[in-house]
Amino acid sequence: MRSLVTASLAIHNIPSAAGRAKAIDEAWRVLKLGGRLLVLDISKTREYERRLVEIGTTGLSASDAGWRVWWSGPWMASRTMTATKPDSLKLLVTIH
């Protein structure tokens, strides 16, 4: 189990929504209780946010990553999101 899992400009390359959800699920699975997930990507980030809410994240935060992480210009801006896996097993029952 990991206390921090990161994905940077990667998950959007998975062709299907189901595959991207599976990637988020896998990142979540390997997090220890209280661990943090950090995702930086150029598209599909709202989709990741919805999935994280579905699987029981706490402390979800999402924001524009700023001009230093533009992918060729402002029309391909990156977003950053962080989420914390709950400390309590009771909150994790809804995942599966």
C-alpha cells in the first residue's frame, strides 16, 4: 500500500471511459487508508472527479494547473486534482 499515488498526463491516453475508470480505481486500490492521490491531466478530469466521488473520496480538490503546464497553449490547459482515501473502513464499503 502506498501513501501517495500520482498520475501525470497519462490517464487521458486510455481510449475508453471504462478503462480510465479502471485506472482511477487501481490507483485508489493501492492507496493506504489516509493516502493521497494526485492526478494532473489535460482532458477527462471531470470524469475522474466523478469517479473519485463515486468510490468515496474525501477532500477532493481540483483546479487549473496554471500556464506552466499548458499543453501547447491555453486551449489545452491542464487540471490538477487531489483526493484523500478515508481513514475509516466504514466509508470504503460503498466502493464494491
